[in-house]
Amino acid sequence: MTLLDSFRPPPGLRVLVTGAATGIGAAIARAFCEAGARVHVCDIDRAALDRLVTQTPGITSSMADVAIEKEVDLVFDDVVGTLGGLDVLVNNAGVAGPTGAIETLAASHWERTVAVNLHSQFLFARRAVPLLKQSHANPCIVAMGSVAGRLGYAYRTPYAATKWAIVGLVKSLAIELGPHGVRVNAILPGTVEGDRMNGVIAARAAAVGVGVDEMQEEYLRKISLRRMVTADDVAAMALYLSSPAARNVTGQAVSVDGNVEYL
């Protein structure tokens, strides 16, 4: 294998991507398929899952709420049945959570954000680790964090709290699983183009009482490169972290954000 070849994940990797019917998750699933991996995805949106599977032949799927333990167990039944094991877990599922001053937030919205963004990471890692320990293919976990996992984020406290917690989970698991040859890293995307970010910008504009265009310009001014990133930018990092070139990269929180200076 040449050095250049080492930057490509080996074909045949068995990969599970959570929350993968749309957005970053779908981009990651498609990227692994293009790299020759065997990919299984899960999502709560049946219609979106069906579209992804139709558009990307070879992907298998499970419908599941990632915050519910019994449904996660069923996903792993499907993974073992379709893939026969696991080499890479991409813990991608997440929600934006509520936007607003802390005193205005409903406890139920806080709890749902924590359940989807953080509790699901635990549920999937707990089931994936025994399979990853059996892998001989440079096994790894890639957890989807956020630039909000390294910066404070006013009016988005539930989201930021979960993303900071993901970094702590990753760094702890890297220590725990390193002796077993399992690597654990987080990707921290910044402002990612797409419908979800458009909704976040609109909600924050409403929360602070400014126009949507003004709020979008404010977001761009906070980025050193003055541009948003794409879902494919994030997918490229996931491929790298799963490649032989990254065999000694673990316990890291890698930003893909154009250098967001502040939130």
C-alpha cells in the first residue's frame, strides 16, 4: 500500500451510520458506499430512508428512534444479519433542539435534545464496541459533535451542552478502547449548508429580533474563511478517520468549520 492509497478506507468495511436518511448522515453513507464499504443506516424517517436506499443501491436500512434502547437493539440485530459484524460506527444522529433564553425552554425539549444527541451515542457505542473489538480492519467510532462542542452558544444551551458532552465521551472511550485497537474520534462541523442550518438561522434571528439575512451574515462573519461548509466536507473527514492513514489518530475532536471564531 502506498502512502496515497492509505488515505482511502479499505474496500469491504462494514459501516453503520445513524441518523443517515438526510443531510450529513446521508452524505457520509454515500461516501462510504463510493469507497466500496458495506453500509447500513438507520433513521426515524421511513420515507427519507426509502429514498436513500433507492438512490444508493447496496445500502441497507433500519427504521429506529435512536434514543430508545429496544429500537437500537433491533438495529444491531439487522447489522449483524446484513453485515455479519462491524468495523466502523458513525454516531451521527442528532437534533438541533430548541432555540431561546434558558428560562423560556420547556423541560421536555431539553430532555429530547439530550436523549437524541447524547443518550443515543451511549446506546450505540455500548452495542457496537463488542463487535468492533472483534474487527481486524482498523476499527473505529466516529462521533458527530459540533463547533458548539468547543464554544459557548447562547440561546442554544441544550444543543451545546450535548455536543460538549460528546467530546468528553469520545476522549474517555479513546482511553478505554485503545488497548483493544479501537479508535474513537469526533468531528465538529461548523455552519453546514442546508435546510437544517437555514432553520437554525431563522430561529435564532427570531429569538434575538433581527432579520434572517442579517443573521446569516452574522454567522458568516464569525467564520475565518467567510463561508459555510458542506455535508461532503464532513463526509470526507469521516472517510479519512476510517482510513489506514488515520491509524494513530484517536481521542481527537476535529473541527471541519472554516475556523468558527465565536458563536
